[in-house]
Amino acid sequence: MKWILCLWVAAIGFGQSATLRVGAAKVDITPAADALPRNYLGILDHIHSRAIVIDNGSTTAALITVDAGSMPDNVWQAVSKQLESELKIPAKNVLLTATHSHSIPGQPAGPYVEKIVESVRLAKQRLVPARVGYGTGVSYINVNRNIIDPKTRRWWEGPNYEGPSDKTVAVIQFESMGGEPIAVYYNYAMHGVTVGQLDKVSGDAPGEVSKYIEDSLDDKAVALWSSGAAGDQNPIYYQQTYDLREIRIKDYAARGIDISNAMPPGGEGLNKSDPRVAKRRSS
């Protein structure tokens, strides 16, 4: 993903150009509390669609990240079509991604699409002369999640501290010609499962990291998370599937279902009023 971002920027002709202009914006896409699915108990934190629009004088592109579990094809089709017709941003120049938080329900396509488009619309309205830079750093908040159960000698999801894990944070930074921050587009490999219970709406770790970056820049910039190769990468400090495993197995067993060596559905089969569950989820 990191080298793809660089190739993408280069391929559509954006670089240190005197005509380069950049704008960024974010729009709240948190669903109404009374519209949540039955298994949701409320809203833990607000979620957003964040967008960066880049213009070099001859063409325009958009980087969009949405606090969502995934990005359905019908949403991509609707968003890219509207951006092309209304904002003259070619679909081939649109990169639309989800943060892959596991704590966000699906939303009605119509209003959802409009809010994503609105974030791009606002970003385009804020275009200013800008420059772009790229760099990398490291973060140690992820861990490989493939372990061998010591009892069964079979696979399970849990922290494997010796397993392969890419700690690289790749960053594209946009700033005004005067050095004021406009936007940050960063890439990291980690599942958004710190909350991970599917009972309260949350942007999870990706949302919180973006808010932290924005706050550290005095809310003068918008920070967009893009997910790296996170298929086997979980947060290192808390993994609900692993840390609540024994309680979850007993809850399912009481209903006649054996998940002792299977990946359980996230957020289901837990008695959330159980003090043992509450303690582990708040620690």
C-alpha cells in the first residue's frame, strides 16, 4: 500500500508543482441513536468521512477515508459517479477506503453516500496553494494475531509476539506554502478491534488516532487513516476475541453451541452485564 500511494500520486501528475492546490475536510456520519440495529447499545464516539482533494491545474483527485467496516461496491459506484458528474473528479483519480473498524453498522446508502460526497465537496471548496511530502516512521501498537493453542495445538487468534508484523507508518503530508498543515494521509497495518464488541458505534483505534493527530495540529488539518496489510495484525494491548475467549466459550456452550476451537462471531454470545466482561472490556 505504501508504494502504491507514491505511484498513485506520481501517476496522476501531482508533486512539487507551483500550481498544486490541496484542500481537506471531514463530515460527521454518525447514525442517529434511534436508527441503530437492535444489538447496538448506543454511540461510544462519533465517526466521520474524511477527504483530501488535490488539484494541479489540469486534473483533480480525491483521497477519502470513511470510518466503516468495509466499502460496499454500490457505495463506491454511487460516490465515484457523483464526484465525476458534480465535482469533475475522474473516478480513476478517486481512492475511497474504509478504516475497517469492527464497531460500525451498515447505513442506508442514500444519506451515507451524500455525506461522503459532502466531505469531498467541502475539501474542494478549501483548495489552497500547497506542497506535499512523504516519509515513514514506526509504531509498535500492532501484533501478529496467529497463535497455536497450547492445549489443542491448533490455530487460534491471539497475540504472537514473534510473528511477522510490519511496524511501518507511511505518511503523506500536505501543507500550505506558508507551512500551515492541511492534511495527513497515513497508512498502518492493524485491525480496528480495540472496542470490537459490535454493541456501540465507534471509529475504534483508526478513528482515535486520526482525532489525536488532528488535535495535535490544533485542528488545522484533517488526518486520514488508510489500512495496510492488516489481515493478521491486531492491536497489541487488547484483543477481544482472545482476552474474552473463555467467557465467550462458556456463554455459547450454555446455548448448546461449541466454539472451543472456532473463530466466534465478534460481539455476540457475551453477557455484557457480567462483571468479568465489563472488567476486561474497560481495562
